[in-house]
Amino acid sequence: MMRVAAPLLSTLKIQAVARIRYSLERSMRQAMIIGLAGLLLIAGTAFGLVAAYHALVSIYHFDPAEASAIVAGILLLTGFIVLAFVPTSRKPKRAARTRFFSNDATGIVQQGVQQIGPVPLIAIAFITGILAGRR
């Protein structure tokens, strides 16, 4: 019995390690892409702010202090708008309602697995099958 189970367990272990490694590599790639996108977003925002400041000073003939105040006000207003959409408190998730009375067999089995657990349920089904076969 152990001779048959040992290769299966080692194969499962190798597959689990491979899946974990693949998942970590994929997560690292996604993190690098998101980091690069964030860096480009910050650089684009900084460039846009400098361009807006120079446009206010050179094209519209504002004083440098006035142009700085306008850009700062726009940033402040944008920050408040972003904060208005951020949820401040999280509501706890409600547990899904279980069906106590079900007409189909799959609902009864799912309810049994949720309440008892899979291993005791299999043991109960096995013993019930043996007892039903003796009659």
C-alpha cells in the first residue's frame, strides 16, 4: 500500500511546489507592472503640474505666486473629490444563508458538508451503504 502511495504523494508535492512557484512569479510580474505604471502616473502628473504652472505664468500672465496658488487649489480640490469617494468604514460581510429545507439531493449534501464536514459525511455514507447492503 505504501509503495503505491509514496510516488503519488511525491508527485502531488512536486505539483504543489510548481503551482506555488508559478503563482509567486505571476504575482511578482504583476507587482512590477503596477509599480512601473504608478511611477509613470506620478511622473506624468508632475509634468502636467509644471506645464500648467508655466502656462499660467507665460500665457495668461499671472504672477508666479498666483499661478502656484491656482495649481495648489486645483490639487486640493482634486484630493477632496478623491477622498469623497473612498469608503470610510467597512461593513462586515454577512454569512450566506444556508438552505435548511431542500428538495434536491445536491442541496442536502452541500448542507451536510457545511454543517458536519466532508470526512465524517463520507464515513457516515460508507457505514450506511454497508448496513443497507446487509438487509
